[in-house]
Amino acid sequence: MKTNNMDSPVREKRLPFCLPDVGEAEIEEVIDTLRSGWLTTGPKTKKFEQAFAAYVGAPEAVAVNSCTGGLHVTLAALGIGPGDEVIVPTMTFAATANVVVHVGATPVMVDVAPDTLNVDPAAVEAAITPRTRAVVPVHLYGHPCAMDRIMAIAERHNLFVVEDAAHSVAAEWNGRRVGSLGNPTVFSFYAIKNMTTGEGGMITVDDSELAERMRVWLLHGMSRDAWKRYEATGSWYYEIVLAGLKYNMTDVQAAMGLHQLARLEEMTRRRAELAARYTEAFRLLPELILPAYRDGVRHVWHLYPIRLRLEQLTIDRNAFIEALSREGIGTSVHFIPLHRHPYYRDRFGLHPADFPTADAAYQQLVSLPLYPRMSDQDAADVVEAVRRVVGRHRK
């Protein structure tokens, strides 16, 4: 409930930072799956793979249990391992680098562009050594990376490009959907992503042999998956052809995914509407740096991260978040850069001064609520709360 009393919080009932948007169609499809007797990878997973590949415009899609699993499978299927280096941005979630460690390779962190906070192509090229095998651009917040420059660098140096599109299902770069550029691309369907299967992910790929290697990797290294073995024409016999993993998607997850995919454009439009409301309201506050939006992209607004011009405020980012919380508004921070986490900082000898753009941005970042279930009044409450906090603490 909103109140006009400036001494009372904007909202008496707290607005969560994020909520999933799951409809009755998803619920009914899950119930149908539970009754079908096929709970693990089966016909609905195959149907979801085909529908997702068609939506993105990719020849193949491989369903996985998470984006993390998909990144791990992709690196393994590409043969990346001990002695190799993989370049990743420091401004990302830990999973992007963790999977590099899991295949035995070395993650090499680089800085980001000052506007989008996506990986800086110049920093990528400067980090390449004879051991570099791949670069993982992260399409951060729903805004695609500068893929023309990244792919040109990769081609010059004979590198794999593995796109981390955890934030960017439905995003477009130069009129093409992320996932259709010819590189293995991994999406997330985690609970608060732009579409969800609860947990889950998808890899899009244009190489059928690579897709088949991924399918072997993601299910124990078996020469036949459960669907092939237990369908009417299948065989009980299988062979372990490599020491594989266990990253398959279930039909229960895929049941949700089929209907989330059907609603994706509608949910994406709503995110864009909410983002436009924020941008229109906040452009009048010079204390804030608003999210960048480059020409030639479709931004899908997984997140709406503002940055604080701390030199114009009397409080720091943490106090700003606490002030919004007192107004009844949930927030988050995306992300704590990799170079600040003890594991990466200590193991690889990383220092904030090595990543000046990402480190400065981290201290300014606040992610505001933005999801399709928000009402116009919810968005108005966020705007009012931000205005109040800025107004109370501007210099």
C-alpha cells in the first residue's frame, strides 16, 4: 500500500526484488507430465529443444539442468582442459569462471566497457596468450556484447567463442537473436530469469557433431541416453565412452519451458515497458547513471541496474540499499566482480587496480525490481522510493 506521508515508507508491504511469472498453462502441463509416467528427459524435453531452437534461429538446441551445467558441458565438448586459458569478464556471476576451473583450465579475468559493463573487446585482445583457447562474453543484464569485435578477435587468434546468455534470452544483436550467431550459446532458465523452468538451461549450437558430443557429456558419457534406450525401438545396451557428467533437463522442467517460451515475447515487452518508465523518471536525477542501450541491439531488461554518482551523494551504495529497504523496496547488486572473491583473488593474485572500470562500477551498482508481475503502481513506488532517497542524501 502506498502512502503520501513522507515520514512513512512508500510501501507498507515490501516489494520483492524479483518474482517468477508462472501461469496456469505451465501448472497444467507439469501436472500432465507427472501423470504421464515420464519425469526425466523424455518427449517434452525433445519438444522443448526443438521449439527453442526454432525461436532462436539455431540449427540445434541441447537442454541442460542449468546454465552452469551448459557452460561446463560446452567447454568439455570443445576439448578445453589443463594447460588452456579461457578469457572471462570479471563482472559476472561466479559460474562463468567456475566451470573453467572444473575442466582444469585457467580463467583469465578482464575488465569491462564503461557503458554496458559487458566485456571490453580491447581487454580481451590484450589478455590473449599462446595458451588462450576460448573467450566467454557474458551478455550482461540483457544487453548483448559487441559481438562483431569479439568474433573478429577470436577469428584472428583461432579461439572458440562461448556466449554466456544467462541474462539474455530473446535479446538481439544487429537483427539476429542471441544464440543464432554460430557460437555455442548457453541460456539460463533459473527461477528469476526472463523465462523459467525452475532450474534449467539450454545450449544452442550450429554444429551437429558438437551437439552430439554435448549430449554424451551431459549424461554420464553414455553412448545412448535414457530416451533412446527406453523408447519402443531402443536397446538396453549402452557404453561409457567418456567420463561424463549429469546435467540433463527433466520433462517436468521442459513442461514449464514450453509455455514460458510461448509467453516470452509478452513477458519481454512488459519488461521493456517497466524499464522505459524507470528511464523516463530517473533521467531527471543527475545523481544516477542509467543503464546503457547501444544502437543495433534488442535489450531484454533482465535487470535494471542503476549506478550512483557517489560524489553527489552523502551516503554510499550499501546505505542507499538500506534506505530503499526501509521504504519497502527490495534490491540486489549485480555483481560482486570475480576479482573481489577470495577464491579468485587469492588463487590468481588479482587486485582491484587491475580492473578499474568493473571495480568502480561495483561500488555504485544497485539493481532495482523489474519483472512482468510488477504492476504500474509497483513501478511508481520504486520511482518514488528512489526519488526520496536521492532527495534526502544529495549534496
